[in-house]
Amino acid sequence: MTPQEEERFKRARKSRNLVLGLVLLGFAMLFYAITIVRVGE
């Protein structure tokens, strides 16, 4: 594998991890909001 290919794979992996982290954060915030609404009733 050439250094250019390796760098491209690292960039793709980093962006994938960032998107996955944002999705997980969104789910955590959604569950938190649902919990607050249900407890508030």
C-alpha cells in the first residue's frame, strides 16, 4: 500500500468515526429529552 493510499484510508476512517460519534450523541440527547418529558408529566 502506498503512503497516499494509507493516508486516504486514515482520512476516510476518521470521517466515519466522527459521523458515528455525532449519531451516538444525537441518540443520547434524544433519549435524555424523552426521559425528561416523561418524568415531567
